[in-house]
Amino acid sequence: MTGQLSTAPASRTVARESPWGFVIQAAAALAAGMGVGRFVYSPILPLMHAQAGLSAGNGAHLATVNYAGYLVGALLGIAFPRLARSPVALRIAFIALVASLAAMACTESTPIWMTLRFVAGVASALIFVVTVNCLHSRLSGHPGHLSGWAFGGIGAGIALSGVLVLALRVVADWRAAWLASAVLAMILAAAAWRLRPDSAPSAESNPTAPQQFTAHSRRLFAALFTSYTLEGVGYIIAGTFLVAAIEQSSPGGLGSSAWVLVGVAAVPSTALWTWLVRRYSRAVLLMAALLLQSLGIALPALSSSPAAALVAAALFGGTFAGISVLALAAGATLRLPHAVAVLTSGYSVGQIAGPLLAAPLLHDGYRPALLLASAIVLAAAFAVLPLRASRYRPITAPERV
């Protein structure tokens, strides 16, 4: 995810156009690819445990292969820049995503489930990469909060899919949940079908664009890379197992309700974090968001009360997308070659590692895994300290995202 959407000068045509129609299209694409394609697995996971015989270990493995697919998709976008700007690739990814979601209901084979989740991961990454390139090219010169609302589509997709699963669990089973999520993704994809970036590449993807970086900026980037990779590890453990953890201690649909709250909190969060950049540095905001997220992840492990679950959901939903926007925008301002792509790759590797690290802890329930995730995100917050202490202006100065 990225928040650096104002690096190139806006064309006169784009500057005159109302951007909101495009923002809605981009939000729909992110809702389909990320909100549904990646995260609908979280509210469906307890149903698969109870009804399809999926073990906790295999549930973690399904999450891992999805994140591996996401990494492959992200690397494809790096290796083939034209693919990352192709409307055709976007549409093929939409089709693959919807098909993989629907096919989950057609089998009870764990290896096939793993293959389908891998395909969904690749498709989600391509949808994300193409959409971000669209945001780079089409929102250049517009206020930063517009990109924040576009990324709010991720939260909208989470909320919509969470409501869908919450409603279906009363009257149907896990198969219906997967089929319904495929229909939801198809509707969102249709809304984003005409999305396309401008033909001119952004400065980030242009190898001939001048790059300005120093040994100092490399050290800052290393700190940022470490923090964002750790965030990938910690946040994905919570994102995968939060619903199941709440359901384990408070059955009756509270977990699914909390997941809906995660999505609702995420919708305005990126716009809020980008607005705050006008008043505070990205480094300060990034540390604050990571600390809040660490607290939110730990709460369900420390308390089984419904209030703790709902506060945890609000904190998690209100920070995870904002952290990505802030971190990637900070990385882009350092002007290292392919900074955003490298950060995204580290984040993806962290997401693969997260479920693998958590899997041995799941024999004693989900609380140990959440405490591990909280500690890792806390470490990510401390890793940002060199950026906070630095006087390097693109990191510390309040700028428009």
C-alpha cells in the first residue's frame, strides 16, 4: 500500500476533472482485491474449523500460501512494469480472484484450498499494484486525503464481507459464505472494471528519473524497512486469527461482529492519517499507529470481555491501513530506487512468516499468538526511532501525503 501519490506534476486535464468518480472506482478495486479477496478468510475461518474439519495448523498454512501468492504477485509487478500498469492484467486478476473464491466452496481438499488461496493472493497483489499505479497517475496534484479515501475501500470490503458472513452463519454454512464472497467480489470488480492508469509512467517506475539518495537516507530506509517488515509479521497474525480468537473466548457471533468493526474503522482511517501529516511528521504518526495497533492486538489475549474485543477491533482497523500509507509514503520520499516496491516485498515476506511463527502456538489457543503479534508490532514501533530522531526533512517534516 502507498500514500505517496503526489510525486508527479498534474496535467491540466486531470486537474480540472472531479476526482471522486475515480476515487470510488479505485476504492471498489481495493475492496474486491484486498477487503474481500484477502481478508474474507478471517471471518470464514471459524466456520471452516467447525463445519469443514479444518485444523488450526492447516488454517495457518492456508493463510501462509495466500500471502506467498501475494508476494509472487508483487514481484511480478516489479519484474514487469508494464504488467503493473495494464488494465488487461487488472481485469484478468479480477476474474481469477472471483473464480478462486467461488471454487473454495467446491472441495474439501486442503491441497486444493491451498492452491486456490495462492491464486487469490497473486490476483490480490496484481489488483493492488495496478490500482496504486492508477492512484499515482490520476490523483497527482490532488489533495492527499483523496488517496486516503480510496484506500478506505479496503476497510469497506472488510466490513461488507464481514456483514455477509455474519448474516449467512445463521442460515447457511461455510460453502455459502465462500460463494457469497465471490458474488460480492464480482460486484465490486464490475464497479472498478474501467479503472486504468494514465499512459505516462510515474517517477517511481521510470528508470531514467533522477534519484537523490545518500548513505544517511539508506540508513533511514533500513530502519523503515525493518519496521515495516516486522509490521507485516505482527499485523497478519492478528488479521488472520483475531476473529477466531474472539470466537474462542466469546462465542455467539462476537468475532464476526468485531471483524465488521475492523472494516468500519478502516474506512476513514487512511484519510485521517493522511490529514494528520499536515500537523505531525510521518515518523511520529507511524510510531503512534504502531503503538496503538500493538495495544489493540494484545487486548483480546489479556481480556475475554466483549468490550475488549470491540476496542481491539477498532484499534486494529483504525491503524493497519494507515501504517501502510505512512510507511510507504515515507519510503517514497527517501528517493531510493524502487523504495515502495522493496518495502512492499519486505512486508509480504513478513506476512508469510507471521502464520508460520504463530502455528506452533495455536495448540494452546489463540491468545499466545496474539501476544506474540503484539510484541512484534511493538518492536516495529521502536524500529522507527532512527527516523524520528533524524533531521532528514522528507521523513520528519509535515508534508501533504
